[in-house]
Amino acid sequence: MKVLVAIKRVVDYNVKVRVKSDHTGVDTANVKMSMNPFDEIAVEEAVRLKENGVATEIIAVSCGVTQCTETLRTALAIGADRAILVETALELQPLAVAKLLLAIVLKEKPDLVILGKQAIDDDCNQTGQMLAALAHMPQATFASKIELVDGRLEVSREIDGGSEVLSLQLPAIVTTDLRLNEPRFITLPNIVKAKKKTLDVTRPEDLGVDVTPRLQTLKVSEPSSRKSGIKVASVDELIVQLKTVAKVI
Amino acid sequence: MNALVIAEHDNHTLKLATLNTVSAARLCANTVDVLVMGQGCEAVAQEAAQIQGLNQVLLAQGESLAHGLAENVAEQVLALAREYTHVLFASSAQGKNVAPRLAALLDVAQLSDISHVVDPNTFERSIYAGNAVSTVLASDPIKVITVRTTGFDATPEGAGPCPIKAVQAVADQGLSRFIRQEVAKSDRPELAGAKIIVSGGRAMGSAEKFNDVLIPLADKLGAALGASRAAVDAGYAPNDWQVGQTGKIVAPDLYVAVGISGAIQHLAGMKDSKVIVAINKDAEAPIFSVADFSLEADLFSAVPELVAKL
């Protein structure tokens, strides 16, 4: 089974971003960038499928600026076999990324595409579902377990109040949730090995995809901040405050 | 401007999130319809018909829609969507699953988790775990939106019922099959709509202690239970209790954070709560910076004391 994994380069999980003073966006200059955490889970899952003899080849794909090659090298170090960068400096919104991925899917014909459920920068949670629609493939979002059963993919997925199990025909699209796996640490020998793996670069115009943004960001502002609270010295004082001042219990 | 709101339900009862979504829809359009999709869900349609200010409820029933499979549900909405300028879903597991699929089928952008309607084409939404708010203008003819329910008051029910119109259910797309569902039965309020939430973090130490310490407090307060990502990762609490950037966004009247340090990703999910109480023994915990009432104490003595004295 051929597996395609889509990954995104985002501001690192631990960075607290600042809104630019001109309100055009957040300041990403000199900020640490990393692979989106849910995409790391996606790569890990693909590698585990290969280690278990289910997957035969893993292709990592990223869309964006030249520096995404670093993120792709990380995916290769985790265990992807080769990588494709769809290089552009233009702003890419989820629908455009889904169309770029569709072009790659039509070319590579994977049996399974795994994506993170959500990127932690724009917090959209859209690309996997959009790709599934464009490719007319079944989707299982928010996956916590995936298994190949009689040529179909059985996926446990997180839903409000619990979980459900779906059976998808292949090829299929899966997006990852937290409990799917815990990504491994990358070892130095694997980083060295990753440097020798193939990384192809293509461009949206080579793929014939129009990536013009459909949404225009008018401004980006600071969220309203809470006014500072008070310290209470004891449980008794807390109860008094909640009952008489806040009146919430 | 015509809006279509996708009802959130379990084939038996209408989920409250639908009422908040209708409120957002009324800010976008003067005519609002609600679409109920499922099987054996007439009661849901009847309940939806009592929401104030609706034009009509559309009811699509069939085997293909019984389990909310995204492929079939998106196709069903697609069959109706071109009559509308706005299609709105609650930003729930189901809404997030279907809305982008629909948007791609319509070749339009999707707006995720909007918290404010500036005008029918302009919306506010949080980005970067709530560290920034983006105001976006959508130019596509149909806006496909998921609604952060905490951003909008619920539209009241109790109107003279609006008409219910049956629509043809789409055929099964044959792409996926439902196998089973495991939904925990609980008498507690739903996390997403609860008035009071008691939430635990990594400092709870184990699943047993999480339950032993927090369940009595939640019972006493009639509260829903929540958890930080750290607590979920450690296996102390189920995934759907997770409050935060990648879990649920909540805004109850009272949020009690117990043993939660307050990573930005967690704060993103609860900082719009009306009153926040933090109980933590680490004086430097970031949770104290958003708390209205901060109690620096060992949770294992403070919480039982609180339960005893309430």
C-alpha cells in the first residue's frame, strides 16, 4: 500500500506569537518553525504502517516556501521514503492546498492519504476533508486508530461524547487526532540518512492549480484580555467570593 | 440573503449548539432555514420548528443519513446549498467533519469557528490558539461556516412552529460504512454547553485520582467534567473531555481549573468563561494570570475541603 502524508511548516508549538503593530498578521520573523504536531502524528502512523508490513512506500508532501524542505527532511528522518515540495511564496489557504494535494494524488495514486486534523497556526481543520471531497474519496477525520481489514480501512474516530468506527473503501483520506500515536524521537543516523533521500520540487503552475486566496484578511488583532483577578487565601474565602461577589454558585 | 443551518442532533433530541448557530445565521441573513438530516428523527424536526424566527425546517430522512457519514451528509447539503448565501454548522466534531467537504464540493472557501459576525461577508475568528483574532472577508457567493457556539447566545425556542418540509434523501455514496459507535452515557451536562465546568490537569496524577477528587466536586456543582491536553495525553481523562485549541472551546459561567498549569493551548479553550477559578500549588502557574479567583494550595486537600463546605 502506497501512503501519502501531507505536512505543514508552522510556528513551533511552544512559541507565543505576537500580533504585528500594523495589524496585518502575526510576527513570524526569527521565530522557531516546526512540523505541525498533528502532521508529525500522521508521518509516524505511516511509518508504523510500513514497519508492520502494511505500507510499502511513504511519500511526504508539503506546500509552501522553500524552507518547507527542512520540514520535509524531518518527515524523511522519521521514516518517509521520499518527499515532494510544492513550492510557492504565495499565501495558501486550505482549498488551494487541497487542490495542490489532489494534483499530487492523481499523479502518485496513493491508497491512503494521512493528514493532521488541524494546523496550529490558522486552526482551520479543513484540508483533509476538502481533499477527500475533490478526490471523491471516503474520509475519516480525527482518527484514534487505523487498521487494514480485508482490503478496507477500519478507523476509530473521536466524536463528541465518545468514539465511532467506520469502514472505508480504499483509496481513503484520514486525518489524525492526538491519541493515534506518540511520534518517535528522531535519531542522528536517521537525520543523516534523510539527507540522501529524494526530494522533488514542483510548483502550483506546473500542476495547473490556481491558488488565489478566496478569503481576504482585513486585520489581525490582539484578543481582548481578561482583567486580573484576586488571590484567595483559603477555601472558605473562595466560597464566599463565589457566592456573594461572583454569584455563580 | 438566505441562510441554512445544519441541525446538530442524535436522531432523538436537538443539540443546544443548533440554537447558537441559528443566532449566528440571523446575523448573516434575514431568512433562516434549518436542515435536519437523519433517520427516524421527526421529533428533532418538530423541536427545531419551535426555534424562534425560522422560515422553515427541511427534513431529509433515509438510511444513507442514519449515521451522519460525511460523504452522504455533504452530498445532501450540496443538493440544497445553492439556494442559500450562507450554510452554517456548529463547530462540533460533526460540523468540522462535514463543512469543509461541502465547501470543496461547492468550490468555495470555508470559514472555521467564527466567533463574531461583522457583516454578512465579514467574520472574526481566532488563530494561533486564540493568541490573535483575524477579521476575514469572504468573496465566494456561498459562505460555508462553522460557528463557535460560545460566541453567540442561543436563539430561544417556544415559537409557534414553522412549517416542516420533507426533502428527498440522497443515495448512499458507497464510500464508507458505519460499524459502531461508543458514546458514554452520562447524566452530566454536555461539556460544550455546560454552565459550570470542573476541569483537571496533569497534577491529578492518575485516572483514579482524577475521578476520586473531581467527580464529587462536579456532582456537587452539577458541573460537566473537562481536562487539559496533558491530562488526556496521560490517560487520566477521555479525549472528548479535552478543553483547548484542538479540543473543545467552552465559555461556562464558572470554570474551575484544578491542577492545570495553563498552557496557551488550554487557555485558548476556556478564557472566555465568565468566572475562572484556579486551584494550583505552583504560584507561577500561568493559569493564575487568567483566573478571577486564584487559590494557591494543594489540590488534594483543597478540593475535598471545597466539596465538604459547599
